[in-house]
Amino acid sequence: MKEEWLKKGYVSEPVDKMLDLKAEIRNLCKEKKAVILGHFYQADEIQEIADFIGDSLALAQWAAKTDAEIIVMCGVHFMGETAKILCPDKKVLIPDLNAGCSLADSCPADSFAQFVKEHPGYKVISYVNTSAAVKAVTDVVVTSTNARQIVDSFPKDQQLIFGPDKNLGNYINSVTGRNMLLWNGACHVHEKFSVEKIIELKQRYPDAEILVHPECKGAVAKLADKIGSTAGLLNYAINSTSKNFIVATESGILYEMRRKCPDKNFIPAPPEDSTCACNECNFMRLNTLEKLYNTLKYEWPEVQVDAEIARQAIKPIRRMLELSK
């Protein structure tokens, strides 16, 4: 059975359909002293049961301070790696090892390390959406929440490499006046938003504010009333007097937006290559209640990070957390 699980990357044990999965998951958490961390891009039912939901920065901060013995990261693999690096003595689980990240995949560690080697004198800023091995050749990690703040912490004459998201890097260059050297990577979700379809939505909802994640292409960002991280867009929506919002980021954030602002209308911006009314990350959606239940029950799959890579990668992660206080 374990061999089958290894091939699939998750526990494929059938789950009794009569079980109250949410109740069983909460019982397992109590029994095993486990905490469930969920990203804003997870499916609604995952967010409903998580002990804490947030963006990448908040999840890293929460992992660093939890006293739980087991962390279940309901997100994607690099988030599990970050939690394990911060908490080497804790067991870190992820419901499906196949939950990768197109942005992280666009930056192979060996190629990035060679790129860094070819540019001596540059400081290296890496987006959190990267593998532990990429973080190991990085000076400081950033998220979309703190990227501008951390870039601004470097002297103006310091040459900088920013990877792997070219769209976020271009945005940070535009608001800081920097000329960072950018790695050519991108997120498959945020690359797909359609300018034309957003304009059509704006025509239907002329009073709507357009909320855009900085991983989106520049043409989409130009339409924005607000550019920000998932947490930043959520906070903006909470504080805005507007009633209608067109949201250009992964549609999982709409769950928390609607929960926090039940009197407001959130319209997902559609991708350009689909008739679907929303844009979902297929990696994020690999995590399900059934897989979460089995992960807690069998305590597998467990996230592991090579000890030497972890030793190097912890430095830029800690630097990020220090600068984000």
C-alpha cells in the first residue's frame, strides 16, 4: 500500500463517505497536537477547517511561532519546505506532494545558481515561491506583501537580482525606481488574466474597483485601482467604501473576502483562454478534505529538506521575517 502511495504522492486510502470529515479532522488535530495552516488559494472547505489562513508571509510567520507538534500545510510544496526549514524539529505534512508551483518550477535551482554566479557583486532577492535550493543561494526572501519594503532596505546603488517572477519584479522596479536584474519566471494563474475580459466586466460593473495581484502582467496591472498581495487586496476590500470589486488573483481569495465583507460583491476576473468565470490554481486544488484526513491519520506525506540546503536557506528566510516585523 505504501508503495502505491509513494507513486501517487498522497495517501490513497479510501475514506468512509459516512464520516463527518471535518469533525474527524478536528479530533485528529487535538489527538496529535497538530495545526492546519491554509493558504488563501485553497478550496473553501479547506479554509473553513484550517486553524489559520493567510498569504505566504503570514503562513511562514505562523509556522515560526506555533507550539504544535505537527504542522499540516494546506498549500503547495514550497510552503511546506519553508515551514520545515523554520521548524526542523516538527513534523511537517502536506496532503499531496504533487501540489507544486509553476512559478517555483520556472526557476530550476542549478540554473539559478549559475545565473547568480555569473553576476558577482549582486545581492539576490528571491520570491518565496521558490524551492529551498533556490533560497539557499539567496540573500533575502520576499513575498508580494513585503517585496517593496525589503527592496527599499538595500542602498540605491546596490545591484540586485530578483527572481523568479518577472511580473512582480517589473512592478517593484516601477514603484521603487530600481533596475533589478530579473529572472524570466511567471505564475501560470496570474499570467492568464485577460485584459479584454476585465474591461468587459468593468463595463458591466462601472462602479467596481479592480483589484490586481502584482504577479499579473503589466497590461492587467495598468487597469488596477489597487495592486497588492492577497492579504493586501483583502484588507483594501474590507476598508473600501465600494460595493463591487473585480478581483484578478486566484479565486480562492474570494472565500475570505466574502466572509469578511458579506455585504459586498466580489467578481472573479476570468482567464483569457477559458469560458470559466474564475481562475484557479490546479496545484492548490489538489488538496482535499479526504487527503487532509488521511494525511493526519497516517502522518504522511512528510516534507523533508536536505540538512545543508536547510542550513543555507534559513538565513534569507529569517532575514525576511526580521525585516517584516
